[in-house]
Amino acid sequence: MAARKESAATTTAPATPATTTTANTLDSPVKQIQIEGLVVLKIIKHYQEEGQGSEVVQGVLLGLVVEDRLEITNCFPFPQHTEDDADFDEVQYQMEMMRSLRHVNIDHLHVGWYQSTYYGSFVSRALLDSQFSYQHAIEESVVLIYDPIKTAQGSLCLKAYRLTPKLMEICKEKDFTPEGLKKANIGFEHMFEEVPIIIKNSHLINVLMWELEEKSTVADKHELLNLSSSNHLEKSLQMLMDRVDDMSQDIVKYNTYSRNLSKQQQQKHQYVQRRQQENAQRQSRGEPPLPEEDLSKMFKPPQPPPRMDTLLIAGQINTYCQNVKEFTSQNLGKLFMAEALQGHNS
């Protein structure tokens, strides 16, 4: 986990999950996630207290598995600490927290982790490695991504993701070469799978929310029609352009690798033909052929660039595009509603 205050692009992965008794108990993948409303409030409160701007907050999810449904009933945050806190043991902290929860008869089984995001910037190598560690140790584990920016616009943005079986196999083999990814037939759309979420509240909480809604003023309800969204859209497009630039740089690196590989193959073919001609001439003169040489040592293939980072960039670009699409569609709806209200009032 190291320092918890990290930028969105360089999120530090959490430590390996503490060992629990829920590992390898699920025969089928998780098809639905049920979250207690208290867990959602704890995640939001954690970000409001410790997260500011692009700073990322993370924590542990606790719950249990019922058939193909993962029920998340509790959570606790990772403590913020600096790199100077060398004596801090993250795994021991998790074990002590779960032991304390077990003593007060609260669900203490480790079922995943959560993380906040900054304008949807969560598709990274750190998240991939961390979720692989969790999912490899605890089969049903998920990662919850909380977006405080979109939540502040009026709608809760909380999504759950798991690594696909194809990506799990690739990460186990650690073969991120272009040939390995091509053989596995995996693209950025096959990396993460989203799991539907249902937020569950008790009947008393539902009654309280109904009373609070009744007491809310009309002015607060009209804030959902706020049209001043240029800053959000501008920031999203700026981050999208930055990732497109990163993608273009990776494409240039791959094209350079392809050219160097093709050039080396031509040199190797020319060398083999030249040796064959020399051996034919020596054989016509009654001389012994030249000794065979190890071509793999003479022509070492260039190192292929890692393609997993390119897939992650493509996945992040796709996430940005989906966010911009959702945001603009909502704004178009607001514009039509505002136009209708103005026409009605006039």
C-alpha cells in the first residue's frame, strides 16, 4: 500500500490480502453484488475525510458469499501513512482489524477492496496487479471503484469490477509479449468485467430517507438541472487527450520494433543465402563446407515492447469515452428540460 496519497495515474496497489477461509469456495463467478447502505456511506465518508482532489483512498471490503451473490456488509479504510513509516505492517493491520470485528460478531471475511478514482482514472497496472493478487487468493473478490466527481454531480457512481478469466490466465503465465496476447486473443474490452450492484437498506433506513426527501427544499431538487458543466467536460477531454498521446507513443515504439525485426530477418536471410553460395563454391572446388554457426547468437532478436501497458491505456481511453458520452447525454437531457421549463414559464 505504501503511501495512500497518490495521484490518479500512479495509484499504489494494496498489499496482498490477508488469508481468510473464503478462498476457493465459489464454483461459479460472482453474478451480483449486494452492498449495505452503511458500506456506501463509509466509503463516501472516507474520501471526504482523507481524499482531496486527485488523492486516492483505499480500503478493505468484508462480507460473505451466498450462492452466486456477493454480499458486502462492512468495510474499513487503509490508514494513511508515509514511506517513513517503515515499521507499519499492512497485513498485520488487516488481520487485527478482522480479528476485532470477529470479536464483536461482525462479518469479517475478506471479499475484496475499494478505491476512489479521479475523473474515472482507475485503469492502471497497479490496479491490475492488485486485483490479480486478490482474485488469485480469494476467488470471489471484487474491486469497488467510487467516483466522487460524478457523485457530486447528483448521482452515485459506484461500480464493481473483476478480472476476466482470459486476463487471469495471462497474468498467471506472465506472458505480456505481442505474440502471447495475440495467442490468447485478448483485447482491452476483455480485461475487466463489470458486476451489477444492488444497494440494500433496512426498512427503517428507507423510512428515514423518505422523510428526509419530504423535508428537502425545492431549491435543492433543482440543483440537478444545473447546466454549468464545462469544467468537468473540459477536464475529462484533457485527460482523454493525454492518454491518446501515450497511446501514440506506444504505437511508435511498436512500429520501431516491427521495423527492426523485419530488418534483422532480412539480414539473417541474406546471410544464410551467402553462406549457401560459399559452401556450394567450396564443394565444387572439393573443399569442406564452412562450419555451421549459431544464428540465434549472431542475430539476437530485438526486445519486444510490453503490450499490457498499451492494453491498459486503450481500456482507460474507452472509460474516458464512456464517461464523456454519459455526461453529454445527461446534459442534453437537461437542456431539453430547461428549454421546456422556460417555455412553460413564459
